Amino acid sequence: MKIDKVVLRAIVSTLCAIAILCLCAFVLAAWVYPSTMMKISYAVGNDAGAMKYAYRAYESTDEVYYVAFATEVAISMDEPEDVEYYATKFVEDEERFSSYCAEIDQKHGYDVGTYERYVHGRLVVAKYDLGKKAEAKEYAFQSLKGGFAENNAVVALLFTALQNSDGETVESIITSLRSLSIVDQAESNYLASLLSAYDQL
């Protein structure tokens, strides 16, 4: 009987030691190889984990791909707080943000600026969903950079406000749109058609 207890204790001790070693290995891998953990997490459906490991990889390697990945995962999860956090970090890396967006446009055959406008649009919608309506509007108009390309962040914000029957925000956006002066003729026509469509609602 005593022998059985000794054997049992030895087995339990061994299993505990193995468990601790596995945990240590996992923690070490998470910190030393965040990009690998990102891929593993994403492969097994742990999107939240993949998103966090991606950002850790960005912090350790300074490669913009990882913060872009974190942003895309946050968008796919439809988590406004995460979208705002990671998308903000993404666009704040201005030079690499622009070059990465240009690469995506070229890779998929999009018009120039399409992916960049998509990210800006998702960011302002996240801000709106978090109740930061004034901040969302200010950011959206700043992202126009003097133009009014199709599917821009202001349009994304306007449609979101319309879907939420948020008359105050809609009127605020429309008022600001009416004061815009767009040089590019095609973009000016797009703005005019948008305002005309609104007036007919």
C-alpha cells in the first residue's frame, strides 16, 4: 500500500513537472515567437489571440504587416474597441501605412487609395459605434485630404448614421459636405450626386 502511494506521488509529481514545463514553453514561445503564435492561434480559430500576438510581433519586428493583420482580424470580429485601437496604430505608422495600402491595391487590382479609404472608413465607424461621434466626423473629414473619392470615410460614417436613424449626426455631416469645394471634376460630381440623393430622401 505504501509502495502504491509512493508510485502515485511520483507519477503526480512527474505530470505536474511536465505541465509546468509545457506552460513555460508556451509562455516563452508567446514572447519570443509572437508571429508563430499568431499563425497557430489564427489556424485554430482563436482570433482574439491571433490579433494580440500579431500586434506583439509588430512591436518586436516593426513590420507593418502584423499591425495590418491585427486590424483586419479586429474588423472581422466586429469589435469596435479593438478596431479603433489597432487601426489607429496602423494609420499612425504613416509612411508604411500608405505603402502597404498601395501594395494591397496593386495586388488585388483596386483603384489607387481603395484599401486606405477602407481602413479609414472602418476606423471612423468604430469610433461612432463607441459613441465618439464628433471625433469620428472630424477624423473622417481629415482623411479626405482635400478630395472626395468614392467610398471614403465620410460616406461610411454618413451611411452608418443613416442606418442608425441618427438625424443629428446626419445633418451635421451633410452641412459640412455642402461647404466642401472639390477641385477634381469626377470627385465633385460624386459629391453632388450624393447630396442630390440625400435631398430626395
